[in-house]
Amino acid sequence: MIRISLTDNRGFTWAREGPISFKGYVTDRKGRFLQGSEACRLFRGVDSDTGLKNLLGELDGAYTVIVRLGEDLLVGVDPMRMFSLYYAHHKGHWLICDSANELLGLIPGREINQGVLPEFLSAGFVMGRETLAMGVFKTRAGEILHFSPLAGKAKASCHHYFLPARFSQDGLPELQAELEQRLDDLCTRMLASLNGCTAVVPLSGGYDSRLIACMLKKRGYEKVICFTYGKPGRESAISRRVARQLGYPWLFIDYTGIPAKGLLEDPVFLEYADSMGNLASMPYLQEFFAARQLKERGLIPPESIFLPGHTGDYLAGSYVEKTLAQRRGRPDRLQRLLKGYFRFIPLSGSEKKRILERLKEWFESYDPPPAAVSPSHDVYTEDWDLKEKFSGFVFNSARVFPFFGYGFRLPLWDAGLRAFFRKIPYSCRSYKKLYDKVLEETYFRPLGVYEKNTGLKESPAKIRAQRLRELLRSLVPGSIRRKRLASRDFLCYGKFTGLMDKQLQKEGAKKTGAINSYNAIICRWYVYRLCAGNKNQVVRPLSRPNRQNPQ
């Protein structure tokens, strides 16, 4: 038997048409933007794993689809893993939920998965299909799962890889023209998906969100609200200037005025933390306070759709020289991943060993299609990054918007843009050379929002300085690290995580030692909350407080 429970309908609701359930949105090969029942009908003819794989290869969007085939079940997940499912095989039956917490209530007494704790505490996500609870699993980015009542293991395959089939031989002028066209095409799709709703742009001082605001302006879309948040400073000043130049309303959510007291007893925050964590991801605080203020103060319309700039800089190449470059004398892939991504806390030798074992297991089970490889950069590291770090951490952060009942789009994760950057040589992606050139010449300068010397551009000097800081970090005492974190704390994380640290100590946990990021405290607090101080390390279903439905 397969028992399914789909109860999370915030922002995006589950639609059902006969044997098909669908959540999210897709753009099909004809360019139609589809949600709800219309999206369900796309899957009417699916009768096998291969059929589902072929169809998903023609679609783009954020979604999870479930297709019932008699007693069996197919699940298809988008390349972002935006709407995860959680599953377990218990007493001969499959249990599948869209809430890890609900699943825990059906199978009590699960122990904490000690083998994945080092990666979660140092990076904020759990790799692969495992979670923080033994025997509870999650869907993976770009995955198809086949559940059968007679099988105790789901059959898995992957329908999406970020791997180049070949590298383009076009010159810079041709690539520039193609990128301009790709951006214009994605803007057309973005506007169609808005369907006249208010676009809300989280406008930072960076290039990605500025590009989205400029695309809207260039097309004459006027129902736009820009906002930024945190402490007043350089980021908010740039954001304000850009919004004013484009003629869009600009809102600033000042985090210095948001009280920390009572946060850890606040039912809305606790429900948010549980929902965002789902046994596999760090509850992301950054935009929680801003989204909540926008809603509770009635600053944006109820039908608003958020347009964050996620992945633009990454696809464009901001990480190419940091994590993908292969140079003589540099560590191998697993060591590069360990040093580049698992950095919230200083790791012991045994913790490093365990993470390396997990990475080795990941790549041993990795079965990608044939791909063009580069002698200078590791294409497989990039695919791992998007499947694991981005799905579990970056993309997961966008779920704050549906938590408060709003829709979202991720325009810079557009399939056409991915296809373009997947094929261009690393020489054009390094330091975002091509991307920044197109944005500045096609959007920023013509619209009057280009600014020199903002310190936003990547450069060899900046990366060398960053590597030096990382080498010296281990020599810096923990107290000095804390002071340096506080001096750069433009999101006021210090006061919010300080409460978490105090609660941990009050509950009998040791004081958090040296950290490299406030995220370390959030991860530790979340794990402790799951176990509730239980010495046997049993993961408990988190109690639901008197729910104040954010919708």
C-alpha cells in the first residue's frame, strides 16, 4: 500500500485531475505558462518512467508531479527541488508526505541520523536523499522516483543535469548577441507568468535583482514594487537609487527595529523554521522578517508575485574560479568541495573524514550522461553544486514567499538561460565577464542605473584575497571571529542567533564555540529543536503551536 498526504497549500496549492497531482508551475514547449489543473493535463498520457522523463525534459518551472499508475506511483521533481516530498517504508507500506514533520508523526521513535550531522552543521543541508532522521528520505533535485507497493526501495533516475554536451566555438560578439536574445526571451516568459499581478523585486545592491527590475522597466511593466532589508548601508543606498531611477516604489525593512525578544516562542516563526527545515535544510532567516513585515503591514497586494534574482551570478560564472578551477597543486574534487562548501564551523578530523566519505558515496552513485569536459574547470563539481547546495540551501530560501501565501518566479533559472551558460567556454564565464558586459551595456547604462566602483565585480585580486583570508581563518581565535562577524552583520543575525545560543545553553547544551558564520548557530539550534534535548537522540514530531495561519 502507498499512503500519500499532501497538506501544504501555502502560496501554491496541490491540484488533482484523476490520477495526477501537481503543485507549482511549468512552461511547456509551446511557451504556455501552466498551473493547477492545466498543468495536470500535461501528464495524462504518462504511463512509464521513460514517458515522464521525456515529458519533463520539455518543461521548465518549479513543480512536483505525482502520477498514479494502478498500484504504483511516479514522482517527478523539478531541477530546484522546490516542493520536496518525504517518504519512508514502514511496516511494509510506503508513507509519502509533503511535510517531514507530518511523516515523523506517522513513524515515531526515529533516531537522529548521526552520519549526516557534520555536513548539516557545517553547510546547512543534507546531501542525497537522506535526512536528519534515520529511515526518512527526501526527493532530490531533477529526480524521478517509482514507488511500488511490493518493493521496499524506490527506483530512482535523474532527468536534469547541468553538464555541457559541447562547448560553443562562437566568438564573443556572437555570444553577446545570443545572451541578449536569451534574456529578452526569458523576459517574455516572465511577463506572461505574471499575468498582470504585482511584481515584487527583492532589490539588493547587486546585478541580478537589478537586471530583473530593468527587464520589467524596459518592457514597460508598471505594477512593480522594489524592497530591500537589513541595516541601512551601501546595499540599501544602491537599491534605493536604482528603484528611484527606474521610477518604481521602494520599501526598506529596517531589521535594526525588529525586536528579537520572544522570537523563539513566536508560533509563526517556529512553524516557519519547521517548514523550511523539513529535516534537511537550515531554516533560512534572511528574508523571513522582510516578507512578514510586507504582509502584516499591508505593503504589497495579496496577489503579489516575488521575483528574486537567484542563480544569475552563479550561472554567469561568479563561482567558476573559486570552486571549479583545476590547477596544478590544487586539491582533488572532494577536497575542493570540503573546503569550499562546509565552512560554517571549524571541523575536526573525524568530521572531515565523514563528509569526504559522504561525498565519495555521492559521486560513486552518480551516473551522468556523456559530457564535454574542460582541462581547466570541473564540470561535475558544478552539477553537484546545483543539485545539492542550491537545491537544499539557495532555492529552498525562496519558499519563504509561499509560506506567507505569495507566489514567486525564479526568472534567472530559466531553462533557456541555463542552456546558454551550460555551453559557453569557461573563459567567458570566469569573473562573469560576458554576463556583466551584457547587463551593463544593454540594461544598466541605457536605463541610467550603472554605478562604478561598487565593489560588486569579481576579480582575480578579490579571489586571491578571499583565499588568503580562508587560509588564515583557522589561526584566528574564536572571540575575534565573532567580533568580525558582528562588524559585517548587515542582517542583524547576531541578535536573533544570540537568542538561539542562549536557549541552547539554558537547555543544557554546551556554548557554541568558534564559528565562521551565524548560520552555524541556526543549524545547531534546529537540530537541538528536533531532538528536544533527548539523550537518546530521537527525532520527535514537532508540536504545532496555536497556529496563526500566515495566509
